[in-house]
Amino acid sequence: MKSIRNILNSRSKRNGNFFVKTTKILGYKPRKIDIYKKAFTHRSMNLKDSHGNAINYERLEFLGDAMLSAVVACHLYQEVPGGDEGYLTKMRSKVVSREHLNELGKELELINLVQSKIPSGQFGDNIHGNLFEALVGAIFLDKGYKYCEKFIYKRVIIPHVDIEQLEGKVISYKSLLIEWCQKEKKVFKYNVYEDTGNDNIRHFSVKLSIDNKMVAKARATSKKKAEEKASKRAFFAYQNKMSKMI
């Protein structure tokens, strides 16, 4: 009897802590706390509801992504009346980029709320942005569009959306470099190879060549990161020529 009581008390304390931490992040008391718990449940828990549907944050992540795009798009549409479709699309992409969403998730320390069978140290950076999107989706389902919009303005638009700064922000140096090379009819090549060396974690190195001349090289824990790093270095080498592409 005593052990059952201890288990129940432990669960009650854990639920209470989750409610307090969530309330602090949101700025209001959640009505449907189960939705927020779902927003922080990783698929590794293998949980299912009474209908056999998976309980994890992935569907809420999808919903939150749509809500972020809609609110940011509306803000940009109103703030930049002279911006055409291409300009507005590019600007929105800069606001809701994976890199930026990861930063927002880290800023709120959302990883501390995750229920998972995987140690938090083994997650990649994208977990932070995924959780932020899932949280936005949960807010929409719990409180509706107005609260969702208010949260996005408070956490995303007001502190981070500066039109002039955004215009000069680069989302992907690799995409920028490829676009520039294609426009200028230059031949580029990323030569990627595994380069573990003495590290415990696998690393990759990349040599970036333009018109058969090596212009940059980099090393990182994934091919994608190594290519992006090399592209960024190449951008600064050709900055005067490529800056017009931003």
C-alpha cells in the first residue's frame, strides 16, 4: 500500500512540475495539459492512445510549422507592402529556418521537458526546433489562433524579426553558392570524405572547388555540416561578388 502511494505521489509531483514549467514558458495556465505533454513526448516512448494512434510530438510539430508560417507570413505582408511574392517567401524562410527554430527551442530550454527513452545528449540540434513547433501546435489546439499568434509575436517576431537585418541574413551558404555558380556558369564540386582521425565521433571533411580550383575546406560531424561550413568560407572569399545574391 505504501509503495503504491509513493508511486502516485511521485507522478503527482512530476505532473505538477511539468505544469509549473509549462505555465512559465507560456505566460498563462494551460487548459488541456495533456496536449502539452504530448508536445514533449518523443516517439521512442512508443505510447499509443485507446485507438492505437501514436502519442508523440510529430503531428503537433506539423501543425505548429503551419501556424508559424501563417503568422509570420501575415506579419511580413503587412510590414512590407512593396515586397513581391518571391521576396516575402525568402524573408519568411529566414524567420522559420531550421537553424532559427533550433535557437528558439534552446532559448526556452524545451529539451528539459522531453519524455524520452533516448538520453538528451544523443539528440541532434533539430530536436530543439521540433519541440518549439510542437509547442506552437499545442497552443493552437488548447487556446486557439489568437493565443497562438500572441505567443509567436512574443517569442519570435518582436525579439527576432528586424526587416533590415533579415534582408542580409543567409539561411544556407551552400544554396547561395550553388545559385551563384549556376548564374555565373561556374563548375563547383564538393569532395567529401570520412575523416575520423583521433576523434571518438565520426567526422567528415570536405574540399570545395570552383572551376577546378579549391577555394575552401572544412570538417564537421556530418556531411551536411561540413559542406555548409566550406560554403560559408567560400562565400567570404567571394563576398563582393556573391553578396548581391542575398
